[in-house]
Amino acid sequence: MSIRTLDDLLAEGVAGRRVLVRADLNVPLDKQTGAISDDGRIRAVLPTIGALVEAGAKVVVCSHLGRPKGAPDPQFSLGPVAGRLGELLGAPVHFATDTVGDSAHSTVAGLADGQVALLENLRFNAGETSKDEAERGAFADQLAAFGDAYVDDAFGAVHRKHASVYDVPARLPHVAGRLVLREVEVLSKLTGDPERPYVVVLGGSKVSDKLAVIEALLPTVDRLLIGGGMCFTFLKAQGLEVGTSLLEKDMVETCGNLLERSGGKIMLPVDVVVADAFAPDATHDTVRVDGIPSHRLGLDIGPETVAGFAAALSQAKTIFWNGPMGVFEMPAFAAGTRGIAEAITKADAFSVVGGGDSAAAVRALGLDESSFGHISTGGGASLEYLEGKALPGIAALEN
Ligand code: 3PG
Ligand code: MG
């Protein structure tokens, strides 16, 4: 890989230089209180920011949070993230209340060597995500003005062709940060020559998000275990009734084709937990997949499925897991995700957890992060990497 790294930049010396760091500080926020519910992505970028601080750089951090529509929207402010980043760094983070406006300019101008600034949400500006090259380029010019060099440490966003990810590195000397390097190193083990059996567990709600990765993985994996909301479209494709469970009707045929072509590699649930409503206190029962009542919806995989999946995982030498098995945020529907996570930690395998949600699930369920080989900060990014797609953020660093 012809990518320059943070160590190359540090070797040149960064004392007194302004270094623009693209981070992925897109952390989940509590729906009620707005508090940061999982700070894993903030902690993941500390090694890069810490090294730059240590070396006396003026560190200008930028990120997106959520999906605001190209204009300021207070619920997506990075303000709380600045506070948490400061706590973790043990030094205040100077927060700019806009991204490229007066506040950003004065905040960056006021930085002393070794200090850190965080700009307001990149997506408060239409230019960040614009499909129009010129509009994106104009915003990238404004951002690039804050740095003498650029570090990409936003692994979770490398699959986005956005100004801060794709266009800024074309304007500044650019290197990959520690997190991006580590993620690429680990994921390339999975696309290279993984030790077998290689077992992949996919969950989450939408099949349509995962189709491309399923297609790409089928020839490579030994087993593909499917749970989560998306399993119901596969069950439907097998001719089963799924009640009021999540169903992507226009995907049923595609799922049927995948099952046919999978050569028996795909394992689906044999039992599920069904409930009367999508609510934490809903009445619920475990049923066989051929006995889902028409008025109930499946919110987790059942214990027999967990046992079957766990047996497959216990044989594995390499494991990739993306997507929760059920609505793990509700204790009544968390057993499936917990069971699979525990089976992964018990397996004598190199295991990678991909995805914001699965990584958050690991921490929310109180599991020991260190018992996994690697917990990726990228959801879509890790899936697209495994699909073998060219990632705009990585391509931009290669040039
Ligand atoms: C993510 O959470 O997947 C990344 O931060 C990218 O966010 P996005 O899907 O809104 O582009
Ligand atoms: Mg995403």
C-alpha cells in the first residue's frame, strides 16, 4: 500500500504546524437525554490526536455527526463530543460553533502548539456531502485552509465520497492515521487468506444494506449465519409466514436466489422470539420459525438458533460479525445478540466485530472488548471493504 502514515508526518516534524484531522466522531446519542451513549469512536481516535499533541502540532479535528441536511441543526451539534474528547485527552478541546465560519477561524488562529480544536459538524454545510464536484471542492478549499497537513483517521467514513474525506486530501499533504491503518491491516486479513473455517455472522435490520456483502462473501466464507431483522426476508423466501416482522417484500426473490446459490453455506434461525408489539414490555414467546403467528413480530433469534450458531462458531478459525441478532437495546430481546457475542469470544478464532451497532452492542452488554480480536469502528465502511469496493477515502490517501 502506497499510503504515507502518521509516523511519516511525525518524522518530518509537526511542532507549530496546523494538522487537520478528519475523525469519525459520529457517536450514538441517547434519544431522551442527547447524552453520548457510547464513546468508542472518540476513544479510537485518541492515539492519533495524542501523538500530534505530544509532537506540538496545532490539531484541528473535524467530523460529521448523524445526518443533518446541510444546515445547522442543534440536535447534531458536536459540542458534547468536544467535552468528552477533552475529558479523555485530559486537556480542554477548543470548540468552534461553526465549521468554516468566523468561530472556526478564530478558534484555529488561537491555538497554541499542542492544543486541540474541534470544528462544528461538517454536515451542517451542504458542500460536505454534495454530489456536485465544484460545490464539494469549494467546501474542501475552506476546510483545507485550516491545515498545513491532513490526517485521515475517520475509518467509519472512508466509504463516503465527501469533501472532508475525498477532496481535502487532494489539497494538502496527507497521511493515514493510526486507526485507519490498523483497520485496513485487520480487514485485509479477512479478504486475503483467512484461516478456515471462516464464519461470518450478519444481522441488523435491512437485507438491502447487506446484499452486496452477502454476494461478495458467499464464495469466500465457509458459513454465513443470518439473524437480526433481516432474517425474516430470508425466512419468507423459504415460504414461511413471518407475521408482522420486518420484511422487505421486494427482496424476497433475491434472498431466495441467494439461498439457492449458497450451496448450503447460509444458516437461518430455526426459532425466534416473537412479541405483540415493538416495545420493551411487550408480551413475548419463543416459537419455531414455521409457527410465527400472523399478528406477532419477531424481535430476536431464539435459544435453539443461538445454540446452532454457537456450534458453528466454535469450529471457526476466523470470524467476522456485523449487526445485532435482535433488538438488544431492550433486555427482553437481547439474549440472541449476547449469546452470539459470547460464542464468538469463546471460539479459538481471530474475530472481528464490524459496525457501529455491533461494537456498541458489545459494550452495552458489558462484554469484555479485549476478548475480541478487533472491534472495527466502521459499519458501512468495513462491509464495503469486505465487498472489495474501492473506498474513496483510502483511494484519496493513495494518490
Ligand atoms: C457510520 O456511522 O456509519 C459512519 O459514521 C458514516 O455515517 P453515514 O452512514 O451517515 O455516512
Ligand atoms: Mg452508516
